[in-house]
Amino acid sequence: MKVMVIGGGGREHAVIRKLRENPEITELYALPGNGGMAEDATCVPIGAKDIPGITAFAKEKRIDYAVVTPDDPLVLGCVDALEAAGVPCFGPRAKAAIIEGSKVFAKNLMKKYGIPTAAYETFDRLEDALRYLETAPVPTVIKADGLALGKGVIIAQTREEAVTAVTEMMQGRKFGASGERVVIEEYLEGPEVSVLSFTDGKTLVPMVSSMDHKRALDGDRGLNTGGMGTIAPNPYYTPEIAERCMREIFLPTIAAMNAEGRTFQGCLYFGLMLTKNGPKVIEYNCRFGDPETQVVLPLLESDLFTVMRAVTEGRLAETEVRFSDRHACCVILASEGYPGSYEKGFPISIPAEVRNSVYVAGAKLIPSESESGAADTLVTSGGRVLGCVATADSLENAIRDAYAVADRVSFSNAYCRRDIGRRALEAGA
Ligand code: AMP
Ligand code: GLY
């Protein structure tokens, strides 16, 4: 079978590696992929948002199945377009992807169906938002309505910060149209847990839980990033909490989406905060998390392609989805300076013996100029360059092994946090 994966980051590399375990897949394409995954898939230079280009490629190659991974193409209707062209897909249609595409939609859905989340108000006029802030408690949380590369959330410690954030979003258009509407919500406290799930709209199967590390620096200091590392499972997510989340959050969410005529099929990601008043939804994502996927999929023992097709065909209830009881850790090697400005173009060295433990995100291949058949050079091309992943029988060993991989990989301005998983270990994994 010919399969294509839309996207080009470390998450997509993890999906591709897992798909390759299925011998039925004879051709595997990544659109656009990146130079670091060229040994695992044929990379095709078609951008993840180029929906006409993606659809034309699928028709030309007679693609049998597509996995649409990033938020933008999902929200823009990539699955709808591919399905119309006769290509079955893993991923929600645009109608359902709105659960991530609009925070106002997500918040209103939770309010309407009684799904626990932070209390909130939504605003589409700056004056109204500013008036509300005059009496709102601080800290307070300001969120741009639409997609903002994970940067559209501001935790304002003071009223002045809140006023600046709202003004920048709504008047300064810091996030373009995404900030035309904002959500202002209650500040919650507690450990955060990411739970990815497979759902065909009828059955929902949670994957192993994970913990992201969003801040750039050790000790959870510095700027928010796309994620500097992950561990799985998340020790805060006990079986009792999992059961409560299933009852109060997961099943009510798929039922709510069905009731709205927006059946969700694909990977539904629950960003949860375990508050003293119970688990609450911080955010929904309509896709696999990055870098959560890099620790969750290595623990999946069932065949990913089989599970994905069962989701597409509404057969998830009768399909086994089994995870190992091992632990996983992913340490991101980033370009020094990320998420601010950084230099790129540095050659990356990944020794062959750790190649299978590395998921490449921000790298490209520079073709060799010699005619002697010398290998192409992989160089850095992004902020988060690659993830170093290990699984082991304990969290402690998974962390040790992931750092051992990271220490074997090198490029000039590599930076990583040194404390991925430390908080989880202290929580008593
Ligand atoms: P999001 O992009 O929605 O995942 O938000 C980014 C981060 O902001 C989350 O991972 C949380 O750490 C934090 N955050 C979002 N909403 C809240 C909230 N209501 N209270 C406290 N922290 C929040
Ligand atoms: N790691 C968080 C996300 O994928 O949104």
C-alpha cells in the first residue's frame, strides 16, 4: 500500500517509524518531511498547507491512505479535500478540527456540555475585554482564539500585563486574525498531563499519558517553547484520575462533538490540569502532540497502521490497542537561542548506532557537490532540531538512556534542558 504522511517534524518522524513496522506499506511518503527522515520515507517538497498540491500528489501517485498530522492542514480541511479525492485519511475533518482551531468554540462546547475547564469569558471587542479586566482576578490567562503556533497564550501576573496582552492581540494584531477574538480565563494550578487518544467518534481509547516540558530553561524557567522534552507515562496520572477523566471529560467530549454534528475521528489530544477541584481541560488539540508522540508511540505495542485504519473505518471497538508498561523519555536538542533567534546551517552528526533513537525535526540535507558519491550533509534548519528518545523498564533509566543518546549526537550550537523528567521522578514514578 502507498501511504503518505503530511507534515515534517519530529512527531511525523515518530509516526513514520511506527508505520514502517507494517509490511503492507510498500511506499511511504512525507510531505514535506525533512532531510533527517529521508532514510525512512520519500520526502516530497510539498508544504503541509498546500492542500491542492497534496491532493494532486495523492491522485498522481494513487495514494491508498493519508495521515494528516499538523494542526494547520487539519483546520484548513486537508482531510475533507483528500476524502473528496477518494483517499481515506487518519485525522479529523475541518468541522471537527475546530476543537483546536477555535478556542472560543472549544470553551463554549465545554460550557454547554458541562465538561470541566477554567471559567472564562470571550470577547470580540477590545473595549469590552479591557472593561472586564478592570475587575478580573490576577493572575489571569489570555488566549488568542485561533491557531498561533502555540504562542497565543499569555499568563498575565498583573492587570497591566493583561491589558498589554489583550491590546497587542486585538489591536496590534500580534497573531493576525487569530487574535481578533480572545478568551480570558481563570488561572488554574496543578500538575499538567497530556493524554492523546484514538477515537472513531464512537469509541475512545486513551494512549499512555505523558508530560511535556514547555519552558526553554531548566527548572521551568524562560520562554514557552513548542516543548523541550517529554516523558511517559505521567506519574501524576493515576488509574483513579484516568477513570475520572474518561467519565467526566473524554467520553462527554466525543458525545458533545457528535451532538453538534461534528464527529471527531483521529487523534484527540487532551491537555489537562489536575487541580485540587479535579481534572480540568486546558486545551484540546485535534492531532498528535509534539513532542508527546515521540514518547507515546514507542510504547505502542499494537500496529499503528492497523489502529489508524480502524479509526477511519469506525472499527476501533473491535481493534486491540495495547501499550507496554515501560517508560519513555524524549530530550529535545534545540539551536541555542530558541525560541528566540538562533543560527542554523550547522552540520549534524548522528552516529549509526543511535540513529533509530533520534527523531529529526528541524534539519535539511545539503546535496554533496563532489562526484565521488560522498554522502549528503544533514544540517540544522530550525529551532527544535531533533529529539533523542529511549524506552526502559523505569523512568530513571529511560531518562539516563535518552541523555546518553543526546550526548552522542552533535551540532555546533546544540542546546538541551538537563532536567527533563526530574519533576516526574520526584513525584514518585
Ligand atoms: P495552551 O497553548 O493552551 O496549551 O497553553 C500553554 C500553557 O499555558 C499550558 O500548557 C499551561 O501551562 C498554561 N495555561 C493555559 N491555560 C491556563 C490556565 N487557565 N491556567 C494556568 N495555566 C494555563
Ligand atoms: N506539545 C504540545 C502540543 O503539541 O501542542
